[in-house]
Amino acid sequence: MTDYSHVFDNVRRGMVPAHIYNDDEIFALEKDRIFSRAWLFVGHESEIPHDGDYVVRRVLGDSFIIARGSDGDVRALFNMCLHRGMQVCRAEMGNASNFRCPYHGWVYRNDGRLTGLPFHREAYGGDDGFAKGGQTLLPAPNLASYNGLLFINLDPNAEPLEDFLGDFRFYLDFYTKQSRHGLEVRGPQRWRINANWKIGAENFAGDMYHTPQTHTSIVEIGLFREPKAHKRKDGATYWAGRGGGTTYKLPPGDFDERMRYLGYPDQMIGRIKDVWSPRQQQVVGQDGFMISAASCFPNLSLVHNWPKVEDGQAVLPFISIRLWQPISANQTEVYSWFAVDSAAPPEYKKNSYKAYLMCFGSSGMFEQDDVENWVSLTTTAGGTMARRLLLNSRMGLLSDDRPVVDTLPPTAFHGPGRAQVGYNENNQRALLQLWADHLETA
């Protein structure tokens, strides 16, 4: 196997070998050492609210039926018949009490149990030849949920999900916990881009620097108050162990006033205050920051923003959850869900969905701007010269590795982890350092 120690050393000092964004050998290593070991997002519990509901999701080459059984429990079942290996479920979603393999007709309950096979006695001599009792579709080694977010881990010895997420759970709550009723999601929209999966994850983790350049047209038409350069650099980036993201700096006011500034109606603000911890409320009400985009290692990202959906100055927030599903070294399948508090008013849900589609749906304005850059980067990274180039990802560091701007003290930023105001690439470096750590561990 190729020695990549020089690649990892360069990544850790913030000089990124360009070819890592389009390298088949590195992608093979990622499949073996990241996607077979890390906790991977596969969907949300609200997609399967009723007994018998299911969705089919992939983890690289593995297909899983994520099903709510007739007992109400959620399971992740490997979508492969125990007989000759046919996929037993070929629909992407639905409701079923049983799954019947289309090849030879073996039947499984929605909890995975094998319940029937044609000509059992004639072909197998009944249970003497093949005892079907106790036979089940192969379950994922680990399935766990956090605030309704469903994750799979293919490592039987994986640490618990909550330990893996660590301090980033504090920030996940901003997106996924706006009342005691939980989220509901729509989607996913799904499309493929000719770009490496890491680029989107890095971008959402901390790239405030690209907004006034890449998204100039959106700034100029006045769709957003915030992305103007002088406002974006006043925000902070934060990193909390397994993930991090960006914030906007809010105008003066208390918690309620700042939430109204973002477009939240009073009835939602009251429910949010009921479930966010005092520290979470301090980040907004005292520190004056509101979370925006974020990424959780390896390939889960989230968006929170508040565009204008109609003429005038009124804005409305939306939340999006997205997955960067690797297909190859130079192709990614994007899964994008719209998320909203299930207790939100119907009119709010409708307009929030409109805001999401306008910005980050498959044809959203931000989406089109970003993908053009990511495809160009990936294509160029596949050439010979890219193997000679180290990309400078040291923004926010002086030559002796001291920070350009000091970390915010706990009195100025009440969230866990490390936060700094202004443009930097601290989060991109942190994400790639986790990447290097995983690839270096045999």
C-alpha cells in the first residue's frame, strides 16, 4: 500500500495535497477506514412515522431497509435475501408488513424475520433441511438515534453515538430541537455532482470567506441581510470535537428580539425557550450569535438561514439537512432534506419550505453557485500537476502557528469547543485532521 504519511503530515499543518480531492487509492482507503467505522447519517425518524413505514438508504455499496416494525421499533436491515442474495426491497420508500424477495419468493417480516419460503417441505424437507425459525435479514451492526436523526455504524465495536458526537450535540440541538414535538422532514431531494464528497463537507463546516465572492449575485439582489462581506466577517466559526460551523453576528437585543429578527414567530420562540438549555439561549441572547451552516464528520451537513421569501424586509428561517454520499473519488450523491419543527404553524411551514427550495434545493441559487466551484476543483485535482501542488489552507494562522485572532473567551461565547470571530479555515483544518487520523489508523 502507498505510504501516505507525507500527505497526512501536510494536511495537519494546513497545506493540503490537491490530489486528495480526486484520487482513487485515497478513496479506497476512505471506504475502508472512514465509512466502515464512523457513524453515518441515513435519515430521520419522521420519514417512517407509522408501523410498517420504511425507506431504503445506502452506505456506499451497502443497501439498508430502515423500517419501523409492527412493534414500533426502528431497525436497519441489510437489503439482501438470505437465499441467493437478491435485494428483497427495491422501492425507495413505502409501508409494508412483509418484504417478499422477487427472485424466489422468500418472505420476511418488517422486523427482518424470515416467515415463509415456497415449497419449504418439498425443496428442503421442512425444518429438517432448513429451519427457518430464528433466521433474519442481517441487521446493521449499530443503529442509533439523536433527536430523531438516524445513524448507522458498520463497526461492531463502535463507540456509542452520543460519545461520537460529543460536544457537537450542543449545536445539533439548534437545528433539530425547536420544541418538544421534534422535527418533521420532507425529502430527500437527491442529485449527483461530479465533485469529491469532502469539498461540500468542508465548505459547510466553516467557509464564510466564499460568500461575498461566490454568491455575489445573491448578495446584490438583496435576498439576504447577512451575507454582505462586512457582516459575514463579524460572525464566528466554532469547532466542537466532531463537527463545527459558522454563525452570524446578530444586532443588539435580548433572546426574543433576536429570534424575531430571524423571522421566528412568538409562539415558536416560546417553545424553543422551553427546550434549549440556558447556555444555548445565551449564545443567541447574550453573545449575539446564531448558528448557520455546519458539518459533522464525516459527511453530514446542516444549514440554517433566513432569506426574504416575499417583497419587503420580512425574512423567514429554514433548516436543511444534507448528506454527501460518496460514489467515487470524483462523484458525490447529494441527499437534501427540508426540516421544520413539527409544531410550527402551517403557514410558517409552507413559506419555510419555499425559502429552502429557493436557496438550497436541487435548483437553489446557492446550490448552483457552489457546485460550479466544486466540480472545477475536483476536475483539476485529477491531473498530474495537482500531485505537485499543496493548497494553502492556513487562513487564520501566522507563520509560527499562532492564531491571527484569539479564541473567544467563555464569557463571549457560551458554546463548547473553540470559537473565533472572522475569516479563518480552522474548521476545514479540523475536519481534515479527523480525516487524516482515520486514514492513518489501520
